[in-house]
Amino acid sequence: MDDLVTAALTAAKERGRDVADVPLTAIASAAGISRSTLLRRLGGSRAPLDEAVRRTGVDPGGRPPVRERAIEAAGRLVAERGLSGVTLDAVADLAECSLPSLHTVFEGRDGLLSAVFLQYGPLPDLEALAADPPERLEDTVRALYRTFAAALQRDPKVLPAMFADLFGRSDGPAARMMAVYLPRMFDGLTRLLQPHIEAGRLRPLPLPVLTQLMFGPLLNHLLFRPALEPVLGSELPSLEETLDLFTGAYLRAVALPEAESGEDDTP
């Protein structure tokens, strides 16, 4: 098998492709044998060759990149075990990659967890919303509620686990992720809310206060909702109804009277 592995690596290098993407005909040619002989030696499938290549420490490819596999694996582990239960060893086992590759791609555990937050958290959707914001204040608030509710409910349940870590310790990985991503989140929120403050539709409160008034009740509701549903049943409003209720309550709290009454401020 060693000669076939060498042939496969040689053929892959010559073509600038992963081993899994190199045709068996090319590998057979590099090994100096026919394709039928190659298949006979492999037992009729190229899987043994790919596994032999993997044992040399080379990823044969043919699968999603290590980065994608590791983020998906880490997301599942975060949802199942919480942030404190996620180790690079466990991620490497689940993602079927090596520890050195994780360190190379993510530069350690915090880098991996930050990538997980970026993948499953609200930031990409928030920035997309800020790039094309609704015109009306009410529509903006409702869109923000939907964006953050979707992130909190997204499987795997990464965001609730991160909030649990954040509430449990102020110096943990979730706090360090917040330090990295909060400036981007506040930038998106500023772009969405500041125009309404300047137009006199929204009270000129400090942005941290405006956002805490907005997301505090939502976070409390969504984190407790799985426990409330079996108990309250039909008494609990649907999620869409709940978001509408929160939207109305937020506007009554921070919108200026002209915006609350629905008057058009255009000349």
C-alpha cells in the first residue's frame, strides 16, 4: 500500500488537487500499473487508499474543509455540553481532523469558539439588516427582534449556551468573544437606530440603554420559553405574537409621541 500512497500523493501534487479529487487512472499511471490492477489491490474501492493517505497525516480531501467541519462539530458540542465542556480534543474527534490542524486554522480554543459564535450568532444577519434597513421605526424594531430570536432558536443551540457561560463568569470565553464582537454589533445597531434618533422618532437615550431595553425582555422570554411551553401550553402566545407584543411595548417605552401615534413626519 505504501507505493500506492506515494503514487497518489505524487499525482495530487502534480495536479494541485486533493488526493480524493485525483482520478484513479492518474494514480494508477503514477504507480506504473493499470487502473484495473489498482482497483484489485484496493479491494474494488478507493476508500482504503484515502484512509492510508490519512494515516500519513495528510487529509485526502473530498470532504468539507477542516474549518467547516470543526465549526459544525464545536457548535454541536457547545449545545450539548456548554462552553466549559468543549475541548479541542473532542472537536478533533468529532470533526475527524488533527489537533495541529485546529491550532493552525483557529489559533487555539478561543479562536474556534469565536468562529462558532460568528457562524451561529446574530452578527451576520444584523449586519445584513443594517446594510438594507427598513424605513419605518416599527419595522426596524420588529426586524431586530426577529433577527435575534432566530439566532437564539437556531440549531444547534449555541447562543443560549454562550449566554449561560456569560452569566456564570465574567472572565470566561463568552465574555472574551463579546469583547471581540460587541463593537461590530453596536456599529450595526447604531446604523439602524441612530437615524430614527436624529429624525426625532426615538428618544435620544444612550445606545447601550436602548439596546438593553430592547433585548433584555426578549432574551429573558426566549431562554425561559422552553420551560414555559409545557406548563402554560395554549396560554403562551406564539413566538410571532410575542415579538409583536415586545415591539409594541418597546415603542411605547422609547418612541417619541409623534412616532407612537403613527403620524407621518414627511412634509
